[in-house]
Amino acid sequence: MVAKLLRIHGLVQGVGYRESMRREAVRLNLSGWVRNRRDGTVEALVCGNAAQVELIVEWAKQGPRVARVDHVVVAEAEIPETSAFEILFTE
């Protein structure tokens, strides 16, 4: 199991990014969360096997059809205690 913290920059709020990412994470059997940040970015913690996590990192670089992703910052993270993938409130 690996965990990554993603910070997604670009036009990623108000375009369905969080819900699209939640659906993709569930499809890939990942745990973690996604949320908007007050600075206009989206932040996500994704956890699962290395191959599945890499797939969602690649997905995050494109996002949903109406998003415009400028870049994604990826960092190592602690494995969350949940097995679900959820949308959190803005921080």
C-alpha cells in the first residue's frame, strides 16, 4: 500500500473535479479523500496499491472534461485509517 498527497492547480473548482475524482477513485478501489482549497486548488489523499495510485495520479493530470489542469504536485503521505474515498469540506 502507498499513499500520495496531490495538489491540483488550474481551473479545477466548479467543474465537477471532486466528484469525478471520487468516482475514479472508487472505480480503482482506492481510499482517501478530495477537497477544494481556499486558494483555488484541489487537494487529494489517495491510498491503495502502487499501480492503482499511479493511475489516479495520471487521471488527476487531466481531470474531468471541463477542467483545465495546469500541474499536479505529488508528495508521499501517511496511509489514512479509512477504507472509503470521500469528499471533504473546503479547507
